[in-house]
Amino acid sequence: MMRAAADCGHAAVDLQPPGDCGARAVAGFRVALGSRSIVMTNDLEYENVVMEFRGRGATVRALDTFNFHVAESEFVVVVGPSGCGKSTLLHMTAGLMHPTAGRVMLGGSIITDPGPDKAIVFQNFSLFPWKSVRSNIDFGLRINGMPPAERNELIDRYIKLIGLDGFENHYPRQLSGGMQQRVAIARSFVMRPRVLLMDEPFAALDAQNRQLMQEELVRIWSAQRPTVMFITHSVEEAVFLADRIVVISRRPGRVKKVLDVTAVAGASHWRMDPFEDVIRRPDFQELRAEIWGLVKSEIQLRS
Ligand code: ADP
Ligand code: MG
């Protein structure tokens, strides 16, 4: 597998991409191919994507002619009414299902299979209940054949990063929802994925934990900057986190509107500031109201 850290000649443990590695945030990363090297980008392209589910007698068209481009290292948040095809979109991006028509591409190549370069985080954490925190984070690294000493160092670093020192030998059932989701996030980031796919990851958390997790996600993401597709029902969460928000119409899902949050959120982006300060800003509230209006009109259309 092609991995950024290895290509840059640094141990994969560095969270702050040093030297040349930093360049991949804007310019893709270099992959050695014999004596040549190519630049591999981490952008996502959805080209005329249609997804139909055929059941007995009936066919459900979940997505219809979905067209969208996510730039490398961009943080895109997807909102839309229930059943509009958001999860379907993420599953296709993860390589877990294939479109009925059209193409989903990562770095210009059609996505065919799941793999550690496309990490997915679900609402229900989906940790292995019989494995400890440490073993859950270790799982992908071990499968990838990383030597034990390197794995252990990396796991220690991520356990510290998510504030779970002292809990490394606990099992998921012994942890709160927020702690479990931290483990799920660490398990994804430790693999240094090219894209991070998150399907309502904080929906099961209480408001306080949700806020902490949003800030924590921003902190970890800023150091690695994988390309992100993040689904949420919370318009507030979308406006806080996103570079751009894509609003999807009711089923069959299509792009209804794309909103550029970076144009409003300032040069350093308001997600770097405390959430409680940001949500008081009038420009934040205006954008939130606009997006909620768009989503609401799709829900009302249905009823
Ligand atoms: P969302 O995540 O936006 O709520 P989904 O992507 O889960 O929506 O589903 C979109 C539509 O496709 C829904 O009508 C859902 O019932 C249908 N659907 C999703 N997955 C399947 C499946 N595996 N088989 C049949 N229908 C499905
Ligand atoms: Mg869903």
C-alpha cells in the first residue's frame, strides 16, 4: 500500500508532518515507482453517480446524478433529510458498494475496494468489544504488517493524544460513549488514511461530549489533514467544522446547494476557536439559518 509517511522517509508516528510531508496537504504526495515518482492526490470526484437498490418488485433510487468534487485535504460536510442517500454516498466512497451508474474516484482512480486508505467512522463506534483499547487501535497496523516496536510507539502516542492514558487495557464496555468514539477516531487516524469518512460520528453523544469531540477532531485532523467527508444531522456542527457544506435534496439525492464556509469563517477558520464563542457570531448564525432553511424545505417537501 502507498503510504505518505513511508514515501516521505519519516516514521509514521509524526503527527505534525515535517519537511516535505507537509507539502502533501496542498500538493498531493509523492509515490516512488521504480526510478520515477508520481504525485498522488487525495481528491474525491463523484461523476454522475446513480445508486439504485433492487428489492423484490420495487427499486429504490437512493442517489440520482450526483456530481461533486472534494479537493485534497478539504473538510466537506454533507447534510440532507433522512433517507436522501448520505450513508450510501459514504459507503460507495469507502468502496463498500459500487454505484449503479457513474463513477466515484479517489486521486483519479475509480474506487473498487475498501482499504485502510479510506477510513470510516460510524455513529455506533463499531469497536471490537472483545479487544482492549490498545488492541482496537493496533488492529489495522498489525494487519498492515508494521513491526511491533513501531506499532507500540504509535499506539502510545495516539492514546495520549485522545486523552485515554490509563485506559489502554480497558474494554469498550468499560468506557463512556465519548471515550469509545475517541478510540474509533484514533483507530482511523493511526492508519494515516487518505480520506476520512464519518457517518454521524457524534450523534450518540451528549451535547458536552459532542462539543469536546468536535474540537478534538479538528485538532487531530489539522495535524494530518486527510480529505474528509463528514455526515451530520446537526446544522450547527456542519457550519462549525466544514470548509464547504453540500446540501442534498430528498431522495433520490442530488446536490441541492453547495455553501462555502471558508469564505465566512476567516483566514484561520473558526473551527480553530472554542465552539461556544463561534456559535455566538452573527455570521455563524446567519449561515446556520440559511442551511437549516434549505434542509427544512426538503423535509417539508416530503410530507
Ligand atoms: P441517509 O443516510 O441519508 O439517511 P441512506 O443512504 O441510508 O440515507 O438510504 C437512502 C435510501 O436507500 C433509503 O431509502 C434507504 O432505505 C435505501 N437503502 C439504503 N441502503 C439500502 C440497502 N442496502 N438495500 C435497500 N435499500 C437501501
Ligand atoms: Mg445515514
